[in-house]
Amino acid sequence: MKKIRRIRIICIILMAIILIVSSLFVLLPRRNDGSKGCAAVLFAHEDVMFPEMDYSQLFSQLDITSHFVIDDSITEEKMGEKIADVLSSSKIDSVILICEGDYAKSGFSLTSGDASISDLILISPVMDITDLGAIGTGEPEARVALFSEQNKTADTLYERLSGEDTKFTPGKRAGSQAPELFLSSDARRYYARRGDWSDPQIASLMTMNNPVMQTYLGNYVKNHVLEEEGVSRASLLTWIMKTSSTVLAIIAFFLYAATLPANRRFAPVKKNSAEEDEEKTEIPSAPKEQERGRDGRIRGRSIADKYRSSLNHLLALEIFLGCVMSLPAMYFISKKQQSFQTVLLLWICISLLSSAFFLLPFIRRIRNRKVRSNRSMWGIHIAFTILLGSVIFMLTLFWKGAGFLKPDLMLLVALLLSVMTGVSVIMLQLCDNFFGRIQGTRQSVVDSIKFSAIRFVPMVIVFIFSLIINRGLCAYRIFVLTASLAGASYLRRVIKRGAFGEVLSVVLYSCLYWMMF
């Protein structure tokens, strides 16, 4: 027992250290005072795994103020207004304009007409290469750098900007995993290419989130823009920090889950061998004729029989609701709107809530339901739960950045759905623990294979639909969402095996559900 208690305390200390170090790592280095006299303005299309924290750390280590504009359809005029707002600061005299995807054309137009834009950086540019206009070796006059996968658009753009060839003249490569580098003779055109993705949106996502490409982008800004010697390791340190924190948090979580006492309150009663032999030798009597009511139903059925019958009806209801919820998700995908992810997450909440309210008559029959646990450890349980939620929040900042905390409607929706999901899981756990274990069966609404599979039916339908209409990024996002939900469900089942772990598992599942937004 002493060793188990020590492991619990060690896990809490480890969680506290992760929380403190990660908080300091996120808050302290972000100076962003513009001491270099320039600012980096990054225009990205959508908030799809956008590594805001990575780029914030990168530019803050270079003493450059960073501004991020994430919008699906911002116009060139609005982009110019945002750049003017950045230049209005007394400390800023030049701007590094970074454009992703379709914003490349607007970036060229703004750079050509504004002398305050010293550098243009394009991430996976998407342009019509048959209509490049005046773009060439002398237009724009500002330095231009391309960070992209190997494709025809990026290769043609660099060849047009530098006057050099990329097909028959290979670039320089520092290693097998490093990007291939091209630098024009006047050092004003730079091109780093790596990988080969057919879908431009997935290519842009991989380029922005790749720590190698982030490192080369930082080195370009440091060596060519700021004209400083050396190598920027900000991106590498950020990735090491958030990866190690995540791994240690997972280890601490599983260690703590292993020390939770098992809950045997509702375990089936084991019979001794004499009772089993007596049951086997007993002569079965003829079944009694059961009375039926006016509606034809058998009277006097046990609550267990009624519960088993209701589960079959619930399964059919969940299939119907899953197919209905897949329709709006497919509509949003066909219109290239990102609301399909919200619909799928809303479906999970609706599935759990509908199951809980469908079984509400059986939940009301539960009386004096208690969880046996060591009361002397409740303080440690509560402390670990609070630390776990805080660490999940900080890890969310690491991987997604502070942009997801913007006070908008989606944040309120995420918090509300997380609370509703937690309440519904608690209600379903009560039903499963009471009826499932009393009967000695494996029938469960939360953990059974058939009910778990039903919850992923809309995601499978929408995933196949995305592939059919060639929406590769949507299919990728659905796959990641499905894997995240499956992982969260698995972790919840692991921690639920303990006595007090039922409450802790609900908190964990709700936090992970909220983090998926």
C-alpha cells in the first residue's frame, strides 16, 4: 500500500511539474515587442491544426512581433488594412508578409504596391500558373521565399522569379530528411521544397506543421531578413517541449490509473462448487405459462428483461439518428464549409444524451448506488483530477495555440457540449454498472462494441463521401477526429476500472472532447 501511495503522489508531482514548466514555456518567451523593427503577418486560410504556438515561439525568439489572420475568404483590401494596422505601431517600420495557399496572388499584389513589405514568404502557394502577370526576376522588388511541397505551381513560380531551372538543376540538401534548397544568384529568391502531396490543402497543412520546414523558415528569416548568422532552434525546442510534456502526461495518467482500487460492489456473486453441482443435477421443471395483457405483452417481466429489450430498440434508434446526422455534414462538405466537424462532434453528444434519456426510466430505479473507495485518498483523487484538466488545457495551447480561446460562439458550444457529454456519460455509467453487473452480462451502452461502432457510423459515411467528391482535407480531418474519439473512449475505459475512477474517467472524456474543437 505504501508503494501504491508513493506512486500516486509521484504522479501528482509529475503533473504539477509539467503544468508549471509548460506554463512558463508558453508565457515567458513571448516578448513580441518588435525590438527588431519589423513584424511578421501571417495569413492562413482556416484554423485546421494551424500551429499558432509554434510560429509565436519562433518569431518571439527572433524578437519579431507576430500577427496571425486566419480566415477562409478575406479579401485583398482587408489584407491591406491589416498590414496598415500593423505598420501604425511606432516600433514597426517593415513587414514580413507570409501567405498560405490561395492568398499567394494577393500577397504578390500587396508586395508590389507597398514598399514597407520587405519580404514575401509563401507557404504551399496555389495560383494559376498560366496567368502570372508581371511576376518575374524584378517584380516584386522585395525578397521572395517559397516553402512548399514539390509541385508544378511552386516550381514554376520559383523559375519565373529567379530565372533558374529546378528540374534539370538539383538543389542542395543537408540530409535525407532535409528539404531541397534553391537560392538565386542575387540571393533574393529562396525556395525550400520537401515531399509530394497531390492535395494542395493537405500539402499546406503538412508544410505548416512540419518542424523541419518551420526550422528552415526561421533560419531564412534570421539569415536573409535580419542578416544575422547562426541557426534558429526555436521550432525544435518547441516540438521537444510539447512532445515530451505530452508523453510524460500520458505516462503519469496510466501510472495513476494502475493504482486505483478495483470496484467490486456490483460484481456477480461467485458460487461454490457444491452449489454448482446441485444446480446441474436439479431436474428442470416444465415452464409455466405466462400471463399476457390486453396488448399481448407478457406480464410480470423482470426489470432485467425489460432493460435487455430496450437496448435493442435503442440500437435501432441510434442507427437512424446517425444516418440523419450524416446528411448535414455531407451538405457542409459539398459547400466547402468547415461546420461539418461541429456536426460530427454534436452527433456524439446527441448519441450519448439520447441513450441516457431513453434509459431514464431504468436509471430512476437505482437506489443507494455508492462507489466504494478509500476516503483517505479522496483529496489526492481531486488534486490529480484538477491537475489533469489543467495539463490537458496547457497541452491544448501547445498543439493548437491561443487562437482557439477567442471569445466566439464555437467556444461556448464546445464548453456546453462537454458538460452535456459528461452528464450523459455519468447517467449511462450508472445504468451499465447497475444492470450489467447485477445480471453478470457484458451488455453496456457506453463500452459495448456494437454501441461504440454505431457512434462512428456517420463518420464512416461522411468519410467515404469526402473521398468520392475529392475533399482530401475533409477526409483527413474526419479520420483524425475518429481516431481522437476512439482514443478518448479507450482511455476512459481504462481509468473507469478503478473505484473513484468512474468520476475521473468522465472528467477526462469531457476534457478531451472539448479539446477536439
